[in-house]
Amino acid sequence: MLSISLFLAIVQPTTIIVKDAAELRRAAGNAKPGHRILLAPGDYQGGVHLVGLRGTAEAQITISAQDPKRPPRFLRGGSGLQLSSVAHIEISHLVIEDATGNGLNVDDGGREASSHDLTIRHIRVSRLPKGNHDGIKLSGIRKFRVESCQISDWGGSGIDMVGCHQGVIDRCSFSRGGDNGIQAKGGSQFVIITGCRFVEPGQRGVN
């Protein structure tokens, strides 16, 4: 049976403040369930790839802004920010601009069902190249929620899902798109799209 002090050590969140991409990578590499990684205001070099962050149902891992009113900006890079093989993760209050690939990319790392229980909130993505470059790309994700995100000036889809299941996309906005606002493909199922706004989203609002 766990002692009270050990139990509190397990469930009590730890907050780590980071100020650049290198510090973010180190914090993510050491993250445990319940940890909150908060990014200080400023510009971060894009192309950050984080692998294997695993929270729990009782203690998720959070990546967010230290000050939501001054969200950090990921600039350039292939994908501005990519996460692979993650579980019980929340990503919120980030800005991604001028990526040359996708904006925010979350995938299963090639391992089926390895990424699940994902929340994405208050993400702004803009100025992606023409072609197959998506604002938010989700691949092989189960049990996810994307809410209150703003995507503008993208090439492919504002939000693109491949093989994703049991998700909700709520109150997101899409403007000046390339191909689609939201696209679900590759066997995606049980996806709810609600309360979203599409202004010049490209060829289709929802595909």
C-alpha cells in the first residue's frame, strides 16, 4: 500500500518552464504523468519532434503557454511541432507559422493504437505552403478532441485525419484555405464536427 507522501508525489503535477526549443526537448524527454511543460513567451525554432510522452487518465501531460495571452510562436521548420506515440496529452495556446511541412502533426509513430486520449486547444496555425501541407495533421489517433483552434492560409487541409477514431472537432475556424477545411480519410470513423466556421476554406469545407 502506498504511503500518503509517495501517493502525493505520484499525482501532484510538476511545472517546468522552458524558453527555447532545446529546453522543450529536454523537458519532454524527462516528462512524467502530471507534468506541465509551459513555454515562456517568444519565438521558438520549428521542426521540434517529441516522441513517447505518456500521461495517464488521472495525470495527463500538458504542453502549453506560460502566459496564454502571449502564446509562444513556432517558426519555420518541417512541421512546426510534431508528437509521435503519445497518450493522455494536452497541447494548448501555441502559435505555429511559416512551417514548410505541416503545422501541428500528431501521429502514432507507425505503431497502431499507440496514440490516444489527445486534447488540442487554442492552437493558431498560419502561412503554410501550397500543396499537401496541413494545419493540424492527425494520423492513427484514438479518443481526441480539437477545440477553439484557428487555421488560416494553409495548403492541404486545415485539419487532416488519417485512420482516426472517436474524435470531436469543436468551435474551430478556417479561412483562406488550400484544398479542404476538414478532411477525414483512411478509415476514420466516429468523428463529430460541430460549431466550426469556414470562410474561403478551399475546394471543400468538409471532405
